Amino acid sequence: MKGFLTAFLLTKLGIALINAQMFPRLKPAIPVSQPRVSLLIPARNEAENLRKTLPLLLVQPAFEVLVLDDQSTDGTAEVVRQLQIHHPQLKLLSGKPLPAGWVGKNWACHQLSQVAQGEVLVFTDADVFWHPGALKSVLNRLQDTRADLLSVYPRQETHTFAERALVPLIDDVLLCFFPYLFIGLPFAAASAGNGQVMVFRKESYGRISGHAGVKNKVLEDVHLARRIKKAGGRLSLALGQQLISVRMYHSYPEIVEGFGKNLRAFHGNSRALVLVSALLHLSAYTLPLFVPAFRPLLLLGLLERGVVNATSGRRSRADLLEVATVPFSPLLALPIYWRSLQKKYNWKGRNYSG
């Protein structure tokens, strides 16, 4: 068992070190040309987030900024209306009722796409921060790679212990399981995507039927990336670094609900694989803390998190000290695994069957 766990951790660390050298990072740049860009934000009960993030989006050089109020019960629409007074490019759309067979976010994005007039469609979540120069950098990356879809992984902003222990696992999955070299392979399975920032050329989006083609998929971002490759398109990825960031959750219960709704889909909807994953991560990262014979594995786990944090642009003293949470992450993740095994879940006030 120790040999298997050692091989598992060394493989992940090796992939992380490769990605540390190769994975593209956004950096300040000016695009060769300025296409008409539609910034598209699906928003359901996002008033608090939009107060912070929407003003940053409105100073980006976009042709239009569309916010779809997806039947919110808070002040989402009012936040947008207040900003519309001084920003004529900002438009508020009222979402239609969710049809059967659709996931809420996919339906909201589909409605946005039907109205958008831009040559480039930028779908971004309401909790994502677009810092000065971000859109220019994104467009430069899109042009340089001639991509049909560019997906950006924002730099994670974490504050509480639970956030620091669990949220960076998003970066860990990308940087330790997906060697960037795979992006050039023609196989659809060699794809990755992040729904927080998805940048499409409009004609490419239409060619794969957009979000309508993945209407019932929880992991719509990965499926959209795969559909781009299947259609012969070019996929590109980048890390947001200091230009695009996000604070996804503010409490442990939010993390459990948010991660729990996606975890089983990430494991191919197999409950058996979810259980195997929980056992594997407990054995590789938590067991070494308590069993002296496995103690050398602890160093590998800490080193892995340090490399991942540094690569993703999280290099503050607090971010780097975050490696101390590694042995506790699998324990804190147990409710997430349990939540993912349930047949039904609630997200943003809607009930879904898993």
C-alpha cells in the first residue's frame, strides 16, 4: 500500500512540476485587434457578489455587458438597474422559467447567448473579479492561440480555514491530473474547462449548439470543451493569476453544497469511484499524519500543494502557509463526498436529481 501511495503522490507531483513550467498564465497585454465582445453574466440571487464584481466588469472594453436575472429573490435586478444609470452598455435581462431537462445555469447562459451581439462571447460567473486589463489579456490570448474556446481558471481567493483547506483542490485537480501537453491532442477526452470563465468565438459556439447542446449537464464546462474538440475546434486554457480572481464560497456549508453537487459527475456519476476517491485521499494525505511508517508521504503532499499554489499565482505568505491544511482536507471533504452520493440536491433554490 505504501508503494502504491508513493507512486500516486509522485505522479501528481511530477505533473504539477511540468505544469508549473508549461501552463499558460494571463499577463497584461494589448490584443492586435479589438473584436466586439459580449460579457455575459448569469445571476441568480447574486446581489452581494454583483455589488463587488460588476463595477470591475463595466470598465473592461466590452461592446456590451448583459446580466440575466434568473428569477432571483434578492436584490440582483436592483443592483444592475442602479449601475445602468451611468453605464449604457449594461443591459438587464429577465430570465424565463426553467424548462424541464435543463440545468439552471445552462438555461441562463443559453438565454444570454440568444441576445448577445458580440463576435466574442465571454460567459463569466457573478462572483468572478475582472481586474484592470483582464479582458485585453484574454483577447490577446484568444488571438495568439487562434482558439475557438479559451477557458480561464481564476486565482482562488480564500479567507477562512475551510476555504483554504478545500477550495484550492480545484487547482490541484487541474494542475496535478491534467498535463497541459494534453491540450494539443485531438481527442475530446483530453479536454478541460472552467465554467467561471468561458470565452467563445460566436461562430464556434453556434457550431456546437452552445449551452443547448449540454443543457442537462452539471459539468457543462468540460462537456463544452469536449464538443469544441469533437467539432475540430481549438481549445486553449490559462490561469487567471492577478488579472482574474474569484471567491467562490464564504462558509463551510456553502463549500459542501457547492462541491457536493459536482463531485459525483466529476467521477463519471459512479458512486463506487466516489468512495474509492475518498479512501485514496484519506490514505495518501491524512494517514501519514498518524502513522509513522507513512510519514515520508506527508512531505510529498505538502510539496504538491506548495507547487500548485505557486503555479496558480497564490504566493502570499498566508497562501503558502496553507500547505499546513493538507492532512485535514480529506477529513473536511467527507461531508462533500457524502453529499455527492445523494440522489437529489438543492442549488440556488432549485431541486435536481443526480
